[in-house]
Amino acid sequence: QVQLVESGGGLVQPGGSLRLSCATTESMLRSYVMGWYRQAPGNTRELAADIQMDGSTDYAESVRGRFTISRDNAKNLVYLQMNTLRPEDTAVYFCNARPTWSNRGDGYWGQGTQVTVSS
């Protein structure tokens, strides 16, 4: 069963914070690399952050130090805490789950949640 449901997007002022959530299943959380990607208008989809099953994380250079990806295995949730948001962070944010042997950008996708950073 594939379940990836994002929530938490919205409008925020520059410098503000948002926390995105991705609801998934226990089996997916145990078996897949979980990631957050984003796509701004006219741009290709890009990785923001991902988290391996052992908890190790990786971030795009543009968000490193401002965003934090985490997982709550008890609640079957993956979070993206976004701080010090900038207008250039405006995008649709997608939750992704992919097998460990696959490439970034492969796997399953949620429907996306809009994040708009504007004054």
C-alpha cells in the first residue's frame, strides 16, 4: 500500500517558519528512503532533504542549516521543519519514498503542498 499525504503548507512571511508533515505507512517508513522535494514555477523538481532508514540525512546546499528533516516512526510521519524562510523557498513541496537501491527522483510521490513565502 502506497500512502504519502502532505500537509502543513501555507503562506508565511520572510524569516518565518513552517513545518510540513508527510503521513505514510509503517511499511514504507521501514523500507524506503524518505525525502522532501520542491518545485517552483518554471523549475524542475529538486531535492530539499532526505532521510535514510538509519536516520542519516542529506540536504540541498540552499536549505542546509535552515531546514530539518525528521521522522516519527511511532506516528508514521516524516517532517520538514523550515526556518528562516526566504521568498525563493516558494514552491510546491512533495513527499517522496524510494527504495534504497534507486536513484533520487525515483519512487512514489505525494500530491504536494504549496508553500508561499511573501510579505
